Amino acid sequence: MLFSNFFAPTSKNIPADAKIASHVLMLRSGMISQTASGIYCWLPLAVRVMEKITRIICEEQDKIGAQKVYFTTIQPANLWVESGRYDSYGKEMLRIKDRKDNDFLYSPTNEEQATDVFRKYVKSYKGLPQMFYQVHWKFRDEVRPRFGVMRGREFLMKDGYSFDVDFAGAKRTYDNIFKSYVKTFRRMGLVPIPVQADSGAIGGNMSHEFQILAETGESTLYYDKKLLSVSDGELMTTFAVTDEKFDPKTSQISEKDLVVSKGIEVGHIFYFGTKYSKSMEAFVLNENGEKIYPEMGSYGIGVSRLVAAIIEASHDDHGIIWPESVAPFDLALLNLHPRDGECVAAAAKIYGAFSGCREVLYDDRDVSVGEKLADADLIGIPWQVVVGSKNIGENIVELRNRKTKEVIKMSPENVIERFLSKCCCHQSC
Ligand code: ATP
Ligand code: MG
């Protein structure tokens, strides 16, 4: 992608109403554009990151047998009347009428709809277990939308719904989801902290949040410092608690091991038994022809919130530092002197060699050296290849690591080789 054709309206100005780093950096790097309170347009850089995050989530969901669907963003109110949540959900729900005066709503979550699809088609215990997920837009009319996309009103969520024949099955599903969420967040370069949670409006008796540590987080977490070094398996029994649940009198954690930190909630899993299957008459017949109500759970990941949360966890004074797995591009190629024929030839050679196998943002713009370097640091692509007239006479370019700031001088050929050897389609490139 040529930067001269790419829509990333970067800016040096620090927006007055942005209070946290991720909000400032998303606005300054041209990732988002606000259209109303808590409602944002997602611009190309942000979409590339969100799609990478989505791909990791989908891969991990597919591995545990969850099946991708699309429920709808607009739902008929009667499903929520059936479950009993139409009134109790309150003002966070955006209520809509169609032209015939029927009541609809914009999905804040999809338990009712998942249950409705299930009950229409699954009639026998043989159709269990079943697990659906989607990555889809939600709307919640939050009292205080803030921190940019971190707490938006419209936001992208991965939401999953499971149906099991009994509690043992539901617990197995819950544990599989738990482990898969840990893997999912780790693949994004994050350190997930499981938190034993109240199950809130959805109700039920088993629930964990997944938080990541950040000074700007809205939750306060209490945990044993060994939590940060235990294995994935041990995370299921070693977890943090939030301030509502922490009681210094009963806590098992010794004073010297206790850590208190702020966290951002990036995922939330619930087991809620037969709450929806019973209220919505979603039953199946067992071997003896008797009615049984499936044991259900629901599982959310804040996909759009993750874009901001990853930035909170990984940035410096100059800008974003994307983990490689979710970076909008693999490489930033900077031609500092686009009017110098030798530089143009070297940059074009590198760009051409990566065509089709590495994602490169080639800064070919006719702007100052300072602006190019500042924009590259701001946008935060993990590797920068810098082509400049000072070095190119000796067939040298600089490979810079955005995170460590390490600079390695090498020939354009070596840069190509280094990144193509990591490329899965190397044979055909
Ligand atoms: P919160 O306590 O932050 O309001 P929640 O408990 O209401 O979250 P869930 O219903 O569990 O959230 O939704 C699943 C995930 O969706 C959350 O873990 C969070 O990452 C994300 N999420 C929830 N509300 C928002 C929002 N207003 N903006 C962006 N992401 C959100
Ligand atoms: Mg909420």
C-alpha cells in the first residue's frame, strides 16, 4: 500500500477531549472518526487491526468447535418479552419501531436470539452440545460513553452461546472457553488476568472476566503476584477479584504478595444454566422422550475495545507499538528522499519483492523527513525500513524495531531475505 494513496489522516494535535493514551493515539493516527457520542467510524488503519484481532478470535473459536453465524443487529422485542428482559434491561437498550408500529431493538447482546434459533431446529438430546458465535455490532446506550472506543455506544463484540445436555457438559464447555480465551488474548501480545466476577444482569452462578492491566482501566483488581507467572491451566484456579469482592479480612493472599492494579475488561464469560432455555421453552427430548432444558452459557470479547486496550498496553511517547500479530501492516517502508533516484529505486525494489506476501505501508509521500519518521512512530508498525540518501550510495538501508528502537544497517537484499524467510508463501514468491 502506498501511503500517498492510503487514507490515514494523521495529526500532530492532541485532541482536547481525549483523556487516555489510546483515545489520543487512535485519533492522531487517523484510525477513528467520531460521528456522535460513543459512535465512531472506523478508518482503514483501525479496520486492518480489528480484522487481525477478529481472525485470531475466529481461529481459536473454530478450534474448540464453536460455529460462526450472524445473528441480527435488529431484533423483535417479543423475544425479550419472552425471556423477561425487555423491561429489566432498561435504558441501555435502544428501542426502535418499524413502520407498522412493531417494537424492535438494536442488539445489546443475543442470548434470546441464540435460544430462539436453537429451539426452532434442535429437538433431540442428540443435537447437543451446540455452540454458536458471531463477531457483530452491538449498541448499548451507555450512561457515560467515554475513552473513545473503549466504552462506546456502538461497538464490535464477539459473542458466543453454548447449549449442553447437563451441568457436567456445560462446565466442560465453560472450561474450554476459558482456556481458549487465555490463548486468544496471549496471541494478541496481552497478559490476560482472569477475574472471578459477579454475573450482573445476565444472572447465574459462574462467571469470569478477563482483564488486562492498564493504569487507565476502570476496574480495580486484587491478586497474588504469582498470578502473572502461573501456567495457563493454573489460571483457572488462580484469579484476581475486583474491589467489590475483595475483603482484606478473609483474603488468602499475604500482604507482601498482594498486588492492586487497574484493569480493562476485554472479555466476560457466563454460565447461567437453564435461565433462557426455560423461560423461552427451548427444550429437547432425552432418550426416554422426556423434556430437558439445555444448560447454557454466553461468552463475550470486546473486539473494538481490544483495539484500544492493546494500545493502552503497548505505546510510548511517540505513538503506538503494535504487537506483530495484530499490526495493521508487517512493515513500514520509508523513503526519506522521494526525489532521489537511487532511493526511489531501492525502495521500489524492496516494495516489489514483498508484493503479495508481506503487508507493507510504503511511505512514498513528498513530505519532510521529520514528518515521515514521526508518522511511522505514531502509527506503530513493528518494523520500519528506512531508505535515505546518506546510506543508499553504499547500498545500505536501516531496519528499525519500533519497540526496542534497535537500528540495524543492512543491504536492501538482506532486508528482503530477512522478511521473506518468515513468509509462509516463500516458495511461490
Ligand atoms: P462493562 O462492565 O465494561 O460495561 P459488560 O460486563 O457490560 O462490560 P459484557 O456484557 O460482558 O460487558 O460484554 C462483553 C464484552 O464486551 C466486555 O467484556 C467488553 O470487553 C465489551 N464491552 C462491553 N460494553 C462495551 C462498550 N460500551 N464499549 C466497548 N466494549 C464493550
Ligand atoms: Mg456494561
